[in-house]
Amino acid sequence: MSLAGCLGGDDSDDSGGSGDGTNIAIVSSPAGFDDNAFNDLALGGLESAKEDHEIEINQVEETQQAQYQSTQSELAQSGEYGLIVLVSYNHTEALTQNAADYPDQNWMLINDHVEEDNVAGYIWANHQMSYLGGVLAGTMTTEEFSEGSGVTAPSSPQIGFVGGVDESLINAYERSYVAGAEWVNGDVEVDVGYIGNYTDTDTAADIASSQYGAGADIVYHAAAAAGRGVFEAAQAEGRYAIGVDSDQSQALPDFQDVILGSAVKYINEGTREAATAVAEDDFGSITGNNTLSLEQEAVDCVIGQAFEGNLPDAVGQNIQEAKQGILDGDITVPCAATGCN
Amino acid sequence: MTVLDRAARNRVRLGAGAVIVLLGVILITWLDLPLSDLFTVGFLSRSLQAAAPIALTAIGGLYAEKSGVFNIGVEGFMIFGAVNTAALTWLIGGETAGQGALWMAILASLVVVSVYAVLFAVLVIRYKADQIVAGLAVWFIGLGFGPFMAVLLWGSRNSPGLVSVDNLTVPGLSELPVVGPLLFDASPLVLLTVLVTVGAWVVLYHTRYGYWIQAAGENPEALDTAGVSVARVRYAAVVFSGVMAGLGGAVLLAHAGSFTGTGDTMVNGRGWIGIVAYLFGNYNPIGAAAAALLFGGLDMLQIQFQTVGIDLPNRLVNLFPYLAVIVVLTIWGSTRVPSSVGEPYESEE
Amino acid sequence: MLKMSFIERLAVSTVATVLALLVGLVVVAVTGYDPVVFSRNLLEGSVGSEAAIARTLMFTTLFILTGVSVAIAFRAGVFNIGVQGQFVIGGFATVLAVLKTAPLLPEGTIGGVVLLIVGTLAAIVAGGVYAAVPGILKAYGGANEIVTTIMLNFIAIGAVGWLVEGPFRGEGQSAPNTERLPEYVGLPQLIYDSPSFSIIGLGIALAVAALIAVLLRRTSFGYDMVTSGHQESAAGYAGVDAKRMIVATMTVSGMVAGIAGAVFTIMIQGYYSDPAGIGTYGYDAIAVSLLAANNPLGAIPAGLLFGGLDSAGSYIGISSDVPAQLIDGIIGLVVLFISAPELFRMAAKRTGLGGDEQ
Amino acid sequence: MSRDSPQEPAVRLEGITKRFGDVVANDDIDFTLERGTVHTLLGENGSGKTTLMSVLYGLYDQDKGTIHVDGESREFDAPRDAIDAGVGMIHQHFQLVEPMTVLQNIILGHEPTSNGLVDESSAREDIEAICSRYGFDIDQHLDTPVRNIDLGARQRVEIVKTLYRGAEILIFDEPTAVLTPQEIDQLLEMMTELTETGCSLVFITHKLDEALSVADQITVLRDGEGVDTVAVPETTEQELARMMVGREVKFDRAARETTPGAPVFGVDGVRVDGDRGRERVSGVDFTVRAGEILGIAGVQGNGQSELIEGITGLRPLTAGTVRFDGNDITGMSRRRRIESGIAYIPEDRQTEGLVQDYSLVHNALLGNQTISPYTTHGFVDWGAVRDHAEEIIEEYDVQPPNPDTDAMSLSGGNQQKFIVGREIEHDPDVMIASHPTRGVDIGSIEFIHNRLIELRNEGLAVVVVSSKLEEIQQLADRIAVMYEGAFIDVVDPDTITEEELGLLMAGRGRDEDSDVNPRPPDADESDRATTTGDETGAPLRDEDDRPGTDSHNGGVQT
């Protein structure tokens, strides 16, 4: 059965669409909205574009990949949308067909790209931000630190990683994170665990607890909505965690006492840019494959709200040094933006 | 001859048993498992936590089945327990709900679930609904209306972060090695589960109600002719099973701290595992709880494997409990099901 | 449910559906939405446009096939709750078979037709074998098939999910998908211009339903199967090997589920992705079958109803703010009401609307 | 309660009427049980005896009539009310919970408790007191699960259970049906003793001799009506039989017209296990010739059912061979046996012989699924099957003569005639008939018997299993008596007396005088014991009997 859901606050029942403004539809990834990460960021960018332009947003939550084809074509067929934003590469296959079938429809695809004139693919350098996250973790695990609700054990440099699904995309997060930590400290030990999906907070918490129990000081997650569980475990165990995609110390203020920092990518900037471009009738400027990396300052590692200014100086220095190294080409981050192969 | 005969007759079971043992031995020797890193105190306490919802559901389910009603809808009741607890926590305490709100929500959600359970019981007992079909319906309804409620409240099938239950820490005792963190710095819901397990065992085997439940499932006529209303006993047992499954869902939520309604929801098959747990535990509450601990432990064990760095394909390892269930059922397929399960009973006409 | 006349079953199914829809409308109203708009959306979303009709028929096709699969087993007294798993395994087998065979054959229509047949056969075999397993476990190991088939569903989804992510991920795919089937492997769109529906798929579903109806009504194998379901001891007396019949039933049921998987792959998706996200046709099929009183031909109208509901659900998800999960709940209610014909009989008796006791 | 007024009868039922749908099970029946006496309710199966007593016990609400216990008018809505009034019932099918212990069964519903827990030790004392007062021996086995004790002991558990609840009015519903003759004697003796201690007993039976041997008064029911009530010394077996069946009954052996021919069917050293893995048939040999009826007599539960299921291919043999037409068919499937001409009238027509909610047309195909012209190349020719059904209905006088009737709406006799017809129309070489006239009306009995004799005369080999002596004596050319899983003797019906036959069925050989003791209840016997056919327990439920496998399916009839 279909698990589609529509959350649009606007009355889109009879979205006549013929207004002056631009209608934008956004279709979620299988994890759905309210993941405090990925989907919310993409949505957030559209919302912020509203400030400058007259934009109506139709949020379509669809968690079945098999339905993407018909959902996309349904939206495109209505002809009402200036832009349809598709979150995550789960849409790629369906879009390959629909982009060709609906040549007049503008599409934005997040995290992948389809070679068509009417598609703007946006890919962020997940590997770079994860590398910086690794630098943060690698630095902190050797520092004696006990602010917030956690404490580190500097004697054993050990950190953890919790991934959603054990697949190429997330493997890129993992490998880059490990490389970043090893760049700081060659002896660091990294425990790795995968949940098997992006929604099961319970298992995420169990994995993180297991890693903390084994001696990890800091755990980084790449598990979208399920990542919450990592923060819960950090609080329960009195350790630290690193957020992903957005500044999670802001998105989840309950956990700011354990979120040392977050590896962020400004997806919101991307969707905002795309929405603006469409509103200004300038979609052509963004079509094609947009890979956004440190160079565009589209990814970063930010310090958690509660820890700003409290972390040892080495953290800031190392992150800065690593960024520079990546930009200069002195540091080669393993994997690529979309995965490890 | 008789030994060979018996062996021939049971060759499926024997074969399956042998395969399990063999797999275990191969796994341990081949991987050279670091046992002390795998079986840590944290592992045990996480296993207990994972087992609690399964055990509660299993105990409820076995009461219902002992009384003659196969409540195959426990998965659905768990979903209701979880989503109601989340909803009520949120309604009572908002996103900054505290422990008080959580406990109130758990209690209130049990009341709500008991209403559902009464409706289900009436349908199955009074109106002789097909137990299997009605149970499946409860599951479907849970899968539909659980996330529906979440969407209504939070605009998403997942709730925002609410609150998870605090550990009950006994000062001093919690410092004891192993036992301390397991019992004296543990989730009060785990302790509750232990109490429920023991209580359920005592009630079933040492009180008149327990006798009646057993008789209602084995030979309802015998109970009827002894002057005890079979319907009443079954109502009580079915409602109890619904409430226990609801409690299982509530415990799941209280440990997780937020409701997840995507996919098969956060309950994610635990109700089914609960059914298997009591079959495995041969309808004995303590056996069922032990089986729940086994399944919970298996789940946590695969996490330990990952942490220790044994690189098994995670998605396949996750399937292990399901495989175990099948093997267990095949080997223990002869678990004696109460004779009159599934048959509506009417004392007159 | 055994001792009901056809009319009674029809009445129960109809009343159950109407009642469930009414409850759904009440829920809509109580939760602050407009039931009139919701009803209109239901209609528009299921039959309101050509696209809606095509989508409805697409779902219908799958529901008929999976519904028939469930019905076969239920008729023979075996509870195959594992149609979802057999559907997944079948669909994945189709992809594998087509992708592995394609290089050996010429491209074009002829190659396409051969590949279609190869893919469908692979699905039939895979679905049948996967269903035979719980059948064997039940017949010879005494394992409750309800539980084992549900477990096998989880296993099928997990295992295929792993295969799609890892060993069989398509070349250059960033998402966990298999490669796409060759362009020339597909069902032609004769009527509706929809990428996910072909009238031929529906034709296949109807043909399978008819074939199974003939199997059950006109063959001794069908007689043995149905008799086993009605009264196992009588079947045994008449020379039916109950154990073998359980395995045979499960196998046939799984083969039909496999066809459903093949149709899904070829007609709708064109590749395979994580089966956790392909829909729960196999579970909904239980409701379809019950609604159809486990009659393969009855699965056609029942499938149409569910197809319409699901199609409306998709539409509502896109163009209305009523949460589409409501549709799932309504389907659950349909099943619940069907489970208790006694309820209606008593209600009918009380209101004097009939309800004759036999 | 006015128990001290001795003139009041223990129970007085007036004008009891009970209907089930259109069927009147009890039609305006009066019944009086005097205190301290045994009152027998006599009648054939279905005459309304059990229904009447179920009304007294509160299981059924009467549509009309009144119940007086100890002179007081009573309304019994449920058994609890009857129990409270001192009425207890020992049911034909024991109302025992098999996995629970004897003690738990006795106190079920009346458990003494202390601190909320069941106080088994005080219950134990009470039960032991009852046992010693009435001389029951079951106090040795109070902690044994009921499933591990034999039928006689189970019945004593039922009686103790009733007494434990304080009953002084005891209803025995066909208590002798499953007992060996020795156990029957013990029971009848026990009943007399119970009356001596002040209990009043109702004894439901359809056996004349039992009725006469123990009762003070006898009330005969026929077709739901009370025929008459007579005092025992003033009546005879002949009179009672006439009242029961409505005419004089005499049993004549049919004259034999042919002599037996060549051996057709036989078994050697057959052993069969029961449902729970215990051996129920331990080495049986026999041969049946063409034109001969072999009767297998015996008290129900001595392995006859398992033997027949074994030789018809429904149950695996653990040892031995089956011969047919000179071939070894031990390994032959049930289906092949049917096809090759072994017809079988099953013991249980309700669950085996007919699919209850199939029409007679669909039932006519049962067993014929692979036989031409009904089926060719796997496809059923329903026209041919319908013709066949109509033929059976016509030939065998099945009422109502409508092939589209559901089997379940036929009376027992008509169901059985349909089965007999279908099996005979197979044109078999061997006919195996298990309890062919159980629960069948007299007219149908005669009809079926005549058919079986015709078959014999046509040269078929016939095996008839029955626990009715008169049936066996009337039909059989040779009688094999089965006891505890083996043939204790094979005798000639013309020379053996009914008394001798009864002794054989009780396990006593003609040549030996020594008592063969029925097994005492054996508490410690493990389930796995596979020694000899020593279990007298009723057929037990298959362990693999799981919910939802056969009772939850729907489906329009094809």
C-alpha cells in the first residue's frame, strides 16, 4: 500500500497553480521528512527562498522507491510546478525516464545527477566534511576534556562511527572519517557499525552504546533520522557525538551537551539557490551536475553550540589545517562525493 | 531399530539441530572470537533492554493462547502501545516532557490500548471472528493508524525527540561489578518486566485464575461444566494480552525516546518475535522471557560483532533472529498448542 | 467463514468495505479535515483522470495476482502470509534472469519477448521454491506456516536488499539499484500512456485468475486442494496426501506470487531496488483475498477496489493534506470487519434485514 | 433446603421441552429421581437423554417446563447453579483437562485458596477423604497429568470431581461406552455404593443389561419423548427393547448362500502406532477370502481403528505386510489402494466419509478423483459426477433425493447410506467397513447390513469392524476378537455364545480361567514408551495439531 503523505500546510487541494508565484514540489527520500537532517535541510532551503520570492511549496512524503516513477510523473503531468525537488539518489532511476518524458519540467535532484538539460543535480562532498569530522574526533579523543555531559579518555585514542545502511554512499562517510582521524593520530582505533536503515533510532543507540562501552570517546553518525539514537546513547553513557548534514546541536538542542560538532553540508543553500533560480526564470544557470565542496564552502565541520569556544585550540587548528590541505591538494580524501568504489 | 526409526522420523529436526550446532562451532573457531570483548556488561544490559518489550508481549500472548485465543495481533497492539505513549507524552509534556509525563503517558496509553483490546476480544469471543484474520487486521490497522496518528500530531510519521526513561540507580549497589549495572542501574521497565514475568508465572501455575486459563484453552467444556464462564476467562486473558503487548510497545518507546512510524514502524516485527518466544518457551512465562532474552541477545550480539570489528554483511547478520525463529519452530514444531485454540466456545446453543 | 453462501459472502464483503470507508470518513471528520473533499479526492484519485485510471489498474494488476496467490493457499487451508517475500524473490529473479540472459540474445522485439518469458519463468520458479520451503517445514517439521512465512518475508527483504546494495548493484549506480532491464524488455502500452501500466499486465493477471479458477473448480488437483482445506481428514480418506498437498499448495501459491513479482519488475519498475521500499502488496493481498472470499475470480473485483483505494492514496498524498496512512488503516478495518461475519449476521437479525440462519 | 423431608424426590422435572432450531430434542418430558436410588434413562442415540440431563445440569435452558431439586423449584442458568444445588454430571466425553494433574482437574472451578494462591495441600486432604469414603483408588495419582492415566481412572476422576463439588445428585452420561467389561462391573458396583451413602443417581445408557442390573427405575425415551417409566423388577429386556425401538427386535443370522473362495486380502504381523507414538496394534494376522465376511469385534479403543487405518493406507505400519490379490501392497499409497479396488467405509462418516459442507455431487467425487469417467487427464467431468451422485441417491434410497443438498443436512442414516453406496459403486474387490451402522437408524441398519451381505454373496472379501455384538454375530462368517492391539481369538459365530464373546472382548481366552487384569492406572509411564499395545486411552489429539490449519479457511464451494 502506498505510504505517501502530504504535509503541505497550504491548501493544495485545488492548487490552481495559475498564480503569479512559483509552485515548487519536493518529494522526500524514503526516510521521510522530519529527519532533522537531509530532507529537512532541503525543505528548509526552499522555505528560506520564500522570503525573497513568492513561492508555494507542496511537500510530498513518499517512502516507497517503487512509487517515485508515478509520483514524479503525476507531479510533472500537472504542469503546475516550476521545479520539482527530489531528495536522494533513490529518485535517480525514475528520473532518468521522467526527465526525458517531461522535457519542459525542471527537476532538481539531490545527491545524484541525470544527464538531461532540464535536470540540476546537486552533489555535496560528503567525503570532505566527514574527513573534517574525523579530524575533530581524532583530535578530541587524545585531549582530556569533560565539558557538557561527556568526558573523554585520552589514554586510548578510540572513536566510533554509526552508519545507516552499509552501502557505497555511507562507506564514503566512514572511510573519509577514519582517514581524517588517522591524519591527526595514526594510532586511533575506529569502531564501525551499521544499522541497516535510516530510521531505527533504537538500534542506532544500541550500536553507539556498544562502541562507547568498547572505549570509544566520540561517535560520528551518518544515519539521517536514526542518528538521534547516537546522541541518546552519548548522553546515557556520558560521551560525545558528532552530528551530520546540518548543525545538529541546533536542530536537536536537547542533545547540545554531547554534540561536539557536526559535519555539515549546506543542502539548504542548494535548494535555496535552485528555488531562486526558478523564481527568477533562470533555471538554465544551474542545470547540469553541481558538485559542491570545500571550494564552494558548501561543506564544513562546525563546532556544537554548547562547545563553541570551549574546545581545545588544537581542534580549530587541525580543522583549519586539514581544510587547507584538502584545498591545496596536499591531503587526498579517500572516496568521492557519492561513494567509494 | 527403534532408535533408527525415531531418527528417521525426526530427521528434519535432528538435521536442523545439527546444522545450528555446526554453524556455531564453525563461527567460533573460524572467526577466533574475542569472547570477552563480545560479552560485556553493556551487552548484557542492552540485551535485557531489547528483551523487555518482547518478553512482555510474549507473556501476554501466551496467556491469550493458553486460554484458547490465538492473539496474532500483538504486533498491532505493540504499535498502538508505542504510538499512544508517544502521543500522550507529547500531549502531556510537550517536547520537553519529563519523566513524570512519560510515566503518566505509559499508564494512560495502557488504558487506551485496553479499550482496543476489549473491542478485539468482543469481536473474537462474542462475535466469533476468525482469530487469525482479526489478528492480522489488528496488525494492518496498527500499521495504518499508528503512523496516521503521528502524522496528525507531528506532521510526520516520526515523532520529534520526546523523552526516554531514566535508569533507576541504587546508590552503592550500582557500583557492584556486573550485577550493579545490570540490576541496580537499569531501566525500571526492565525491572518491571522481571516482576511481570515472575508474577505471570505465579498466576498461571498457582492461582485459580491460572488454572481456569489453562482449562479454557485445553478443554473449555470442562471449565464450563465446572461452573466457570469460559467467555469471561478468555476475555480477561485476551485483554491482558493486548495490554501486555501495549506495554511492550510503551517500553520500546520509553527506551527509544521517540516514535518511528516509517516502514514497519519502530516495532518492526518484535510482536512476531514475541509469539515465537512463547512458543519457544513452551507457554511458560519464564521460558518465554528467557526466549525473549535469547532473541534480544542475538540482536545485540550482531552489534557487538560489528563493534569488535568482525565484518559480516550487516544486512544479512540482521536476518539471523528471523532464521533462528524458523529453525527453532522447525525443531520445536511439536510444541504442544493448547487443544482448543482457535475454536470459539459457546456454552449454549 | 466456511458455512456461508455466496450471497452472504458478497454481502459481508460489501458491508465490511462500506463500513470501513464510513469509519474512515468519520476519522477524517473528527481529525478536522473535510470528509466531502476527502471523498472527492478518493474518486478523483482512483478514476478521475486517465492517469488515475492507469494507476488504479496498475495497482489492480498486482492485487489480483497477489490476491489470487493468497486465495489458493487459504482455500487449501494453508496460511501463506509469505506472499510478500515470494513476490520480492520472484521480482528479483526476473531482473537477474533477464540481465544474465540478455547478452546471449539479439536485441529487439524477438529478444525482448524471449527475455520476458525467461524472466517470468525465473520468477515463477523462484517464487514457487521460496514458498515451498515453509510448506515443507510445515508438512514435515510441524512449523507453523503463519510464523515461518512472516519470517521468510523479513528474510527475503533483507537478503534481496543486501544483494541489491552489494553484489548486484548496477554499474555506476550511486543508489542501491540493480541495472535497468534492456529498453526492449517491457510490456507495450496499448491504451494508457503511463510508464507503469500496460493493459497486457492486467490481461496476464486476469488470465492467471481464470486459470487458477479452472484449476480449483475443474481439476482433480484443485478438488484435492480445496478438500484438504475444507476437511483434511476427509481428504486423507480420499487418498490425498495431506503433507504433499501442503507443499504443492504453497508452491502453486508462490508461483503466482512470483508472477506478480515479474509483472511488478517488468511493467512497473524496470529494475530492482531495496525491497523495503517497493510496497506491501503481499500483505494487502491477504485483505484482497478475504474480501474475495478466497475465490480467485472474486480477487478481480476485490483487486479493483484495493487498486482504487491505493491509487487514491497516492493521489491524496500528492494533492491533499489528509495523511495517506488513513488508507492503510481503512484497509485494516475492511479485514477486521470481514473477520467477523457473525457481527453482521447478528446486526442483520436485530434490524430485521434478513440474516436467516441456515 | 428441605432435605429433611424424606417424601420429596431428589429431582423432579416437569414438562421439559427443548428445541434446537426446528428439531425438538425433548418434548414435554416428566422425570422423577427418588432419593438414594438409581434411575436409568434408556434410549437409543439421539433419543434426547443427554439433552434432558443437560437441562437439569444448567448447560441448556429449557424452552418449557420446570426443574425441582429437593422439592424446590430451580432455575439453572449455568452449571454453577446446578453444582450449587448439589447436582453433578459425569459426562460421556470426560470433561478433563489433559495436561493438568488429577488433583487440579478435581478442584477446577472450586479451588481452595490461601493468600490468593491455590491451596493444593488442603485440597489433597479433602480428596483423600472422599477417596477413602467411597473406596476410590485414584488418590495415588493426584499429581499425574490426566493424559497419562487410563480411561477407567479418568472416569473415577470425573466422579471424584463431582463429589468434591458436593454433589449428591449424580448424572452418569453413558459411562460404560468406553470401558472394558471389568471396568463396567466395577462402575456399576460403585454406583450401588454411592446410593448407599445417600447419593441419588441418574444413569444414561442404551444398553438393556446395564439398565436392568443397576437401576431402581427406568425411564425410556424415544425420539425426544418420554415413552414410559417402569420399576425394575416389573420389566423385562424384551419389553424395554420394544419401548426403545418401537417394535420387537430379533437378531437373525443371514443365511449363507456361497462358500468362501480364494484368499483375496490379508495382513501379516501388522504393527501400528497410535497418534502419540505408542504402539496400538501389536502383530495382527488375518486373511479374508472371496465371498467371506470377517468380523472384527472388540471394545472400542483396543486398536481396531489403528488397524483399519493401517491396512487402508491412512496410517503407516511400523511392521508387517498387507497382501491383496497375491501382491504385497504394504507400501502402496492410499490413492493407489482406492484405485486398485479396496473400498473403505470409514469409522467416522462426519469427518472422513463426507465433506460436510460439500453437496452430495461434490461428495460423490470423494475418493474417485483419479477414476474415469469422473476424471480424465486431471480434469473433472462434473456431469458424470452428478450422474453418479444421482445414481447413488436412487439406488441407496438417500433422503432427501437432491444431489445439491449439503452433506451436513442429511441425517446420520442417509449420510451413511450415501457413503456405503459410493464405496460399493467403486466396484471393489475388498470392502472394509468400520462401524458401518454406528448412530444409524434401524431402517438404515437393515439396509446397510443387507448390502454388505449381498457383497459377500457376490464374492467380495469383506471386513466388518464393530463393537456391537449383535451386528458382528449377524454379519460375520468368522469373528476375530481384538483386545489390546492383538487378536485374542478367531471364532465361529455359529458356535460361540454371546457370553463367550463378551469374555473374549474382556481379554479372557476361552481356555483360561485366570483373570486378565486390566491395567491399573500407570502414573509413571513415559510418553515415549513403545513397548506393547497396552494403552487403553482414548485416541489422543495429534501433537502437531496447530491452530489455524484446518478451521480457518473460507472459500466458495467449487
